[in-house]
Amino acid sequence: LIADDPKRWQRGLLLHDLLRHLPGLPMGQRAEAARRFLAQPAHGLSSDDVEQWASEALSVTEAPAHAALFAEGSRAEVPLIGTLQTPRGTFTVSGQVDRLAVSGTEVLIVDYKTNRPPPDLAEGVALVYRRQLALYRALLQQIYPDRTVRAFLLWTAAPRLMEISAETLEKSMPYAAAS
């Protein structure tokens, strides 16, 4: 994040709201709905911000590569609570998955990140983000033991969907076995 960007938190919150609600609308109504939402006087955005942020949200929801994430039946902001046993003890998790898509063979977990610029490689992702996905993945593996659970970060500024490998997530778990 740009340290002196006074709108960085507002941008993140508003983009999350758009990514939560836009997929529920018919595709032809999303652009106007995004602009109308962002242009509300309470947000205090310039017309340039409205256009740029609406475009950013739409580039995420409309990208063919993201179709499975925003398909019918996928859900936004799914609460997730549970307890995990790890080699070093018990860990209680309480969080919220930004986007969850469940099919007959796999479960996709997506966490939105509005950081600019995003890292080039998954190895450059902050441990706190990897750990969050690792915990969510572990809980969902308990719920869906017959499906592959895959975890992604969706960098909205790019927009770029970045899968974090199962191996990386295992190494990122809190209380993972000492190596």
C-alpha cells in the first residue's frame, strides 16, 4: 500500500463490498450498479476514483479466468469457525472467507487483497496472508474430505488470481511441526 494514500482503507472496504454484491446481479447491470454505489455522496469520491474503482471491481468479476469463483452457487463472505489439531497443539480459528465456490470435485477459497503492487510470486506473499488461507483450507478439508481444497489470493489491482500451493500452505500453518 502507498503509505501516504489517505484512501487506501476506504478503497479496500468499498472494493470488498462491490466484489461481494456485484456477482449477484445480472452481468448487464453490474457496471452501472458499481458506479452508482461508488458515487454515493457519503463516500466522497471523485469521478475519477469512481470510474477507476468500478473498473477494478468489474475487471475481477468479469474475467473469464475467475468464472468459477463467481459462478452461480458461489458465496461471498462465508463465516468459518472451528478447531484444528496440529502436531504442536490445538488451534481455534474464526474468520470469514471472502469467496467460496464448491463443486463436486473441489472447493475454492479466495481472499481478496487490494495491496498495490501485489507480489510477483506466491513466495513473496506475507506470512499472515498465507497462514490465514492455510487455516481456512485445513478447516474446509474437514468439512469436505472428498474434495480438493484450493486456496487463492485475488489481487484486485492487477487483477491477478494467485494460487498458493498446498505445500506452501502446509508450511505456513501455525504450530506446524518443527523442521
